[in-house]
Amino acid sequence: MTPPETIHSRSNPLFRQLRALKQRGALDDLMLLEGRKLIEEALAAGMRLVAVAVADGLARAPRGRALLQILGRHGIEPRQLDDVLLASISEVETSQGVVALAHRPVFQEDELYRSRPLILVASAVQNPGNLGALMRVAEAAGATGAYLTVGSADPYSWKALRGAMGSAFRFPCICAADAQDVLQRLRGRGLVSLAAVASGGVPYDRVDMRRPLALWLGNEGAGLPQDLVSRIDEHVTVPVAPLVESLNVAVAGGLLLFEAARQRRGTTS
């Protein structure tokens, strides 16, 4: 196969599109993927890649040729970008030499309620790294999906994608939801809502999480709004040592979700 011509100009339409997506964080229904691992996860999940760009230097290296073979098996012919141009798009100190444009996944709300639901509700979780980590741990713990309320980070931004890795492509997620509306939807489906609070809740290992359940986690600094907490069915707390004020939201979410997984293990739906 003859190597494609390398793009050197910043006025090239593909480079301009990649750059615009990096700067804005969103462009139509597209997301920007960086690195071989994330792109392979997207392909494995059946994601549609619109375009792939590889650094000129990577395309000539053995590991780059292996990547080109993987893309070829999916019928994708990448474009080559000048190393400096591609590095200018990268969000990491040392570019991995490959980026891709992909359509964002679209999930149906009913997917969240399959089997015996265990739903994560991230209420205004603003740090994309935390949000990505939450999605990854939720999938790992066997949760069935997530609602992300208004004010939460974009789960398909670069930092969130790095935190979630392939989970972002597979884990059913409904974005920009109204918190009060979500609470009503959950009740209408027969789920118990459980609010994670720093203190005053039932210790997490004493709550029955075998039921169809929605776990609510709040903003990193403020937690869940008090008016919302007062409307949520039950409250849960992860006890911590006296000198520790609270846990990182992703850590707390991981403990609670895996406690639910532990309780559900070996039980029938």
C-alpha cells in the first residue's frame, strides 16, 4: 500500500476540524479520541470512526504499522499528519501519535432499566476525570446505566474519556437530565433512590442494595443539594476516620457500587 501524503498545513480541513473539536470540546455529535488503546476500544464497541489521523513518524514505526493493519481490517484508511501538527492537538505531554473523530454513542433510556436495575445518578459532577472514573467503576460493578444531570461534565470530553476508557462507549448514559425529572422517572419505574451523603446516612454496609436501586452522587465540593436530598427516598454514608472530611466522589462511588455488587452476587433477579 502506498503511504498517504502527509498533511503539513494548518489550513487543511481535517486538521482544522480536529483543532476545533479540541478547543470547543464538542462539535456536532462528534468526539475526539486519542491513543491506540482508546481507538481500539471504540472499534471493539462498534463505534463509527469518521476520520483517523496518525503522526508521520508513527506511521513509519513498527507499532504504527501494526495500528494501520488494525484500522485496515475495519476498512479505515487514516490520514497522515505532520508530527508537530498532531502534537499540537494532543492533550498529553507526549503525544501517542494517533487521534480519531468518532460519532458519540446514543443510548435508549430503557437500556438503563434492563434486568435488575442498578443506576448511577451523577448530579452536577463537574470534574471530567471523576466522571469518567465513575462510569468505568459503574460498568465494572455491574451497574445498568447512568443519568448525568444538568451541570455535569461532558462524558465524551477528552479527560472523561481517558478516565472511562472503553466504558464510555458501552455503558448506557443519559446526559443533561433534570434532577427532579430523573427522580420522578425512577419512582415511576419502581426504583428506590439512595442519596450518598457525607454524614447522617445509614452505613453503606447496612443498606439493602439488592433491590432495584438508583445511587445518587453529588458535586465534588457541595455534594447533593439539600432540597434534592430531602426528596430522595433513603440516605447512605461511607464512615471515615474522624480527621477525614469526605471521600473523592469517584472513590465513594466505587465503594458503594461494589458493595451493591457484593450484595447482589449469587442472588437472583
